[in-house]
Amino acid sequence: MREEPGAPVTARARLIWAGAVAALALAALAAAEGHGRGSRRSFLPRPELRGRPVAMVGSAADAFRVWRAAGVRGRHLLVLTGQWSKPRSLEAHPPAPAEVRAARAGGEREFLDAESALFTAARVGIARSLEVVMPPSAFTHRLGEVAGLKELERGDGTFRLPFNGFERRFSTPRAFAAPMEPVLVLVEPTWFAEGAPADPLGWLSSEGVAFDLALLALEDPAASEAERRAALAFAQGAGAPFLEAAE
Amino acid sequence: MTGAGADSRRGRPGLALLALTVLALAIRSAGLGAQPLTGDDASVGETARNFVELGWPEPTMWNHPRLRDLLVHLSLDLVGGAWGLRAWSVILGTLSVPAVALLVRALGAGLPASLLAALFVAADPLHLDFSRQGINDVYLSFFPTAAVVALLRYRERRRPGWLVLSGLLLGLGVASKWGAAFPVGIAAAAVMVEALRAPGSRRERAAEAALLASCLTLLPLAVYVLTYWPWLGRGHGLAELLRFHGAMAFETSTHLGYPGTKLPGFPGEVVGAWRWFVQPAWYVDYIPPMPGRDAIPPGGLFVSGVANPLVWLATLPAAAWAGQRWLRQRDATAGWLLLLFLAAWVPLALAPRPIWTNSALAVLPFSSALVAWAAARLHQAFRLPVRLWLAAALLLSALLWAPAVGLSTRPTDAVLRTLVSPLALEPSSHPGS
């Protein structure tokens, strides 16, 4: 079983081996980078949007269905909202039969609602990071909820709170910093509260945010009637058509 | 009993090693398909699907590397079921047996020590337990050990192919858990220092350094990054992978158990690697009763891996003896064995956060090698006591086999209850099950 020594490997041969291994390794790293960047998918314009990348949807769950049907993937998701939902525990609150039927009709593998939509968008790879902008009072409330978590990194009007490594950043409009690349935007009715710009799309443009699709939700789990009306009025004023969720 | 001459007189070392490997495979695979799945097993399957198909490293151990997901996804596609979940642990757990024998042999400890080390690993109930689970801790018994073997082979022969193999194994090891880097790193540092001090021209030393660096840093790095291919497919770039690793490192360094899986104070668990080799160590899984699952008794099922105490508790005395021989008699074999053991264990022992017994699988090959070396040396002067000790150790392994594979007999229960905290054998101590 013993290997017989052959001719000694020269310094030149060692350098060639070193170079070959290094080149192979660097090529693998370059391929990994290319694979990542090449996996991002933008929203392709649809005729019913009449050239404007703005539309109304029922809720975040419908937004998820629109993104998924469009094949959007690997994106920064920018959410303007005054509430924060977590997926509900299906053991404690099982879905109603109608909800189960709706999920099955949509071919969904998991139960989806407005509370779980953002998490699901992250899980299935539509969003690779989440940027949430909140009116000041909602931001303060949210910060209070997470104040004891070890992952929390506070800033001035911002905080970073990754979820198991998934990037999530929260900020007030004042402290918001525009992402470097085009984003997907979701505006929820609770955004239309005191301290938040009343024209979210105009505000985003003034902040230098580029987006390929902005969806204006007419419902969210915490919205008041006044906020729903404000959301609808804004969407109609913006000329946003209503996109049916692909079910 | 040491040296190539003694080895050759003993005839067929390869056959003996093969027999031990077959034994290891047999006890790792016997009845595997019928052994009920633990909660971890089920989560390993779900995580493999989530990671490979979505790039989402949940629900099992998002803060650890992901080789297991790629392998388990493949085996689930190929064979499915319990074997699909556990096949890689069986394979790599089995391969760690010849790997540790080759390690001890490569370090010059002789055939008896190498076969003893292989026997200790093959028959260790903790190693056996984790070789029959989907979770990947036993991968750490193989990849670093094999990487060091390949590195030592390179040190002896200077054939670059061995160094490439070492780098590949190191990459796979680190892609299993980061701790794989500790023993390989210390071995690589020693080989690098040796190579740079060796007589030769500056050009030759530079070529050697370049080869070592490319094979043991760039190559493992590339292998490691490629195991994140599905995650990168979520649109991430390498800079984001680096940032993700910052979050992983933060979680790993502050980890107190995953939500819902641990009780305050960790009752019944061995927490803290500094306790290892000072007291018996165990890992107990509990599978609660499930309607319609006849394999699980009404009171639930415990799967309890206990590191063989007669070998386990001999580690620190063996380490002390190795240290003494290294310093006083310049015994290089003792020095290497000690360094590898310390490199694998000390970083865990010094960790300020809890370290559970599952992490001991990364240290067990090196502690077994050390004890085997000491036993083989002692055997030269104290044949009968060493043989009695070995017989007792094997008997203990046999008694602890049943709980490690989810079976139970009354004599075994008595041994188990002597060694393991009663709290560990309470269902209420296992909230995540």
C-alpha cells in the first residue's frame, strides 16, 4: 500500500500547481458571484399597467401572488407601512376551511395571508432583503417590541434586525436611506398616518428610490377605516389599476 | 509493538482495518430504517428541501454551514425515508474509523495504536448514536481527520495531489461546521513552518508557501462558497454572503439553543466542553409517543449516546503523558497527537457560551487517537492491566449499544442510569421533541 517516491517535484512544478489551484478557486468564486447576481429577476412591464409601474392590490398576500406570478426573484423589498405582522401560529389559529380552499385553488404549498406574506416572500426567494419604513409612532412601537433581542442594532431613527440572517432594516421616513438598486415597493394603508409623507411615491422619487413595481395595498391587518380610505384615494389619484391576484 | 518492522511481522494490517470498518458499518446501519425519527431527523429533511430548492436554511441550524443540506437532499431523492436522512452520517461515521487509524499510523504510533484508535471510534456509543442521525455532527469526525491524514501524506511524500485532497476535505469539513478548521489549521501551520525552515533556495520555499496557501486557503474557501450555491441563487452576491456570515458568527458565538428546544439551566444536559473528559458525557434525544407509530412505546423513546467512559475519561491522563513525552523526550508522535487533540478541544472548552455534547464528535477521533497511543505504549510494560481495561471498555460499549440505537434492555438501563443524569431521561427535559 505504500506509495513509492517518484522524481522530486520541482519548485516550478509547485508554482504551476499553486497557480492552477488558485485559478480554479478564483473561477469558482467568480461563478458564485455571477450566479447570485444573475438570479435576480425584475418585474417585466404588463400592458394593463399602461406604462406605469404602479398598481393596486387587495393586501400583502395579493402582492405576493403578483410577484410570484411575475417570476420576480432575489429583490430588495421596500415596504411602507405602519404595522408589523408575524405569520400566525397555525397550531393555535388553524386556517378556516375557506382559507384552505383559497390556498389550494392558488396552488400554494403553504397557507398565505396578509400576515405571513412578507415572511413567505423572503422564504421563497422573492425578497433577499427587507427595508421597512414606518411613520414615527409605529416605528417607536415596533422598536419597543424588539428592544430586548440580541440581534437588534440601533441607529438614529433606524434599526437593523436580521431574522436568522435574513436582512431586515427598519427606519422612519426622516432616517430612510435609499437602496442602491431598484426595489419592489409595497405600500400598506397604515402608512397613511401622521408623520408619514402623504404622497409615498412622490416621496420615494424625491429620495432617489428606483423601483420596477410599486403595489398599493388597500388592506392590512391593522388598518383603520380612515387609513383604508386614504390608501384607496391615493391609489385612485395615482391612476393605479387594480391587479387581480393570480389564483 | 511500534514501527514498521513490528507492523510487517503482524501480517495483514489492511485486513484488520477493513474488518473494523465493516464492523463499524454493520453497527451503524443495522436496523437503521426501523429506528424512529427524532425531531432533528425530520427537521434535517425539511431543511434540506428548503435550502436546496429555495436557498432558505431553515428550520435546522441556519447559523451553521450547509453541506448537510446538499447531501441529504441528494440521498432523499435517491433512497428517501430514514436512510435518505441518515445515509451520510452512516457513511461518514463509518469512514471516520479508517481515517483515525490512518492518522495514528501516519504519525508513527504503530499498528496496534492505530487499530485501537479505530476500534475506540467504531465502538463508541456516542459516535454510534450520531452516526445514525440525520444531523451532521459526525461529519466532523471524518473530514478534519481525513484532511490531516492527506496533509501528513503530503508532508511525507511532497506530492501536490495530497495537498489538493487535503484542501478539498478541509473545505467539506468547514462546510459541515466551522470547527473543522481548528485541527487542520494547527496541522497546516506545523507543516508550513517545517516547509519554510527546510533547507533549499528561496524560490523553493516561496513555491512551497504558495502551494500550501492555494491548497489550504483558496481551495477550501471555494469549496465552502460553492456549498452556498442555492442561497446565492436567491440573488445574493459574495459581499452579502460575507454579511450573512457575520450574522451566523454572531448567533454561533451567543447561541443558547434554538427557540423552544431548551429549558432554562439546561437540566439533564452536559453543557460546557470544559467538562468533557472530566465527567461522563452523553447526548439524549427523546421521541414522544405518536398515535399509530408502533415503534414508539407508550412512554416515548429515548435515544442515548454515552461516550465510552473508560476511554473518554482516560483522555486527559493520556494527554498529560503525551505532553511529558513530547517535552522531555522529543517524542514527535506524542506531540502531534497532543496538538491535534488540543486544537480540536480547547477552542470549544474556552467558548463562553454553552457547548453541547454533539460537538464532541469533532474531538472524539483525536481523543481516541491519544488514548490508543497511550494504551499501546502502556501495553508494552503492563500487558494484563491494559488488556483487562480494554475488555472492560468493550463490554461497556456493548452495554451502551442498546440505548444508543433506541433499543433498551434492563441491564443496559442500569448502566445508563448510572452514567446519565436522571433529568436527561425525563420527557419534560426535552421540550422541543
